[in-house]
Amino acid sequence: MPIVAGAEPFRHDGGPIGMLLCHGLTSSPASMRPWAEHLAAAGLTVDVPLLPGHGTTWQDLNTTRWPDWYRTVERALLRLAERCDQLFVGGISMGGCLALRLAEVHGGVISGLVLVNPAIASWDKRRLLVRPLHRVVPSFPALSGDIAMPGQDEVAYHRTPLRALHSLFQLWPLVIADLPRVTQPLLIYRSDQDHVVDAKSLGLIRSGVSSTDVTVVALRDSYHVATLDHDAGTIFAGSLELVRRFAPATAEGG
């Protein structure tokens, strides 16, 4: 199945500091591309993989499950670890959940995390319908495109496949249970107006991790896909500042 234009993975070979960026459910690397290019211009080695089932059709996504998405980001992390001295991981929405799981399993090779509107739980009772319906209803209307800035496109699906969504919900309790294993510095961005992910995840992360360096930044002028929104520059600059704080070997060109 050919990849939709704009949804291609992004990879840049830079200096000895690497950063892996993980996109969200039904989205694509397009949602992370400006962020990745900002880090690459600063001299970092950057990888934004395309998760299985994404970038083609929503029906394809319904044939994949969370272990498929996790294995993809895990392989990317281990590739980066072979050539980089230090690694950081960023993620948006489900990508933030995957980033936390990487830190829980491979904490020894990760120096810090940047999470944008991470999703590991929800107060929305509608999610309870997904379990009985996912076997008989193929999809719901899309959760994508929640961007305040006009003209932005995360190259996401217009439907949310329920089998894939149900699988994501199965990952959430695993990540929550292992949050104490997360010890890395955390920089978390939370949009004041997020129509996709509510604030429950943020509270669980803050109370669950063992990290002693946790910074939460409110984004006043962005919706869920904040990496393509009015506050994107704040995210880009803040993530690079985190890298420079904890990776003195950051490329001089940055």
C-alpha cells in the first residue's frame, strides 16, 4: 500500500545527540515534521518513524495493534542508540504514551522526555463503548485535525478505527502501572483547549513517575496537535533547551 503524500517518515543524521519523535494514533510524521526539522537544524540526529497502519488507509490501521506500534519506535530507539552518545524521546498524544513505555523499558539509554498532550487515560465515558463495539463497528468519526491555526494538516485519517483504538486502551494500564520506572527529566506541554485528550493523563503522569525534574508548560493558544499550532515554537525551543541542559555534547551548530 503506497504511503499518502506528506505522511512519509523523517530521518536526519546529525551529531552525537539523538532524538526520537513519536506521532499519535491515526496521525503521521507530518504532525512532527516541523519539530524534527528544528532539531535537525540544531545539529541533532532525528528519527520520526511512520507507525504501522498509518499513512495509508484507516482500514490498514485496524489490522495493527499496540505491540506493532511499540516495536517500531523501539527499533528506532535502538538504532539511534548505536550511533548516538545520548538520546531523548518526544511524543504527542499516543506518541507520548509510547515514549513513556520506552522510558519504562529502556530507561538506561534515554536522557529525557518531551511529551505533548500525552494520552494514557481518559475521563470520557464514551471510551467504555469501544470494548463492546470494536468487534462489530469498524470505525468512529475522526479525532484528528484538532488545530487552532488555519491551514495546518497533520495528514491523518478521517475515521478512527475501533480495533486499533481498543488496542491503545489495552496499553494504557500497562504504562500507568510502570510509571514509577520513569526517572528521566520530563518536559510536558498541555494545551488549555484540547478537544481530544483530557487532563486525566497529566495528573497520572505527574503523580506516578519517579522523576525529580518535571516541568509542565501550559499552551494557551493551541489545540491538541500543538506541534502544528500557534505554540509550536514554544515546544521546539523548550525541547532543545532540555537537550542542551542534559546533553553537554549537543552539536555546536545548535
